[in-house]
Amino acid sequence: MQNLIRDKRIHMHITQEELSQRLKVSRQTIISLESGKYKPSLVLAHKLAQLFSCQIEELFIFEGDENIEF
């Protein structure tokens, strides 16, 4: 799963530290999210989407076997 957290954060002109404080998580969590090493909980994904004024689907790009086949 890829994400656009870094792009959205930079667009808002906020640092990783500022983002971590707003979300009440560690800066290391932000680093791990941006690098794709950590998949957020649904609650954290929702908070990110609210903060960036977008839908969760606009932040996270699911690929391959992460998608549900109908």
C-alpha cells in the first residue's frame, strides 16, 4: 500500500513533528507511515483524512492483492 501523506503534509507546509503533535502520535510513527513501513489503524487513517480534508481513499493507494476482487 502506498500513501500520499508526505505530499499532503508538505502541501500544508507542516513538519513531521507538527503532524505528529496534531495526531497525538510519535514523530517515528509519521516517518514509518510516510515510508510505507507502517499501515495505520482505521482511526489514525480517518484522523489523517480529516486533517488533510480528503477521503481515506485519496490518501492510501491499494495495489495488487490488497484489493478485493468482485
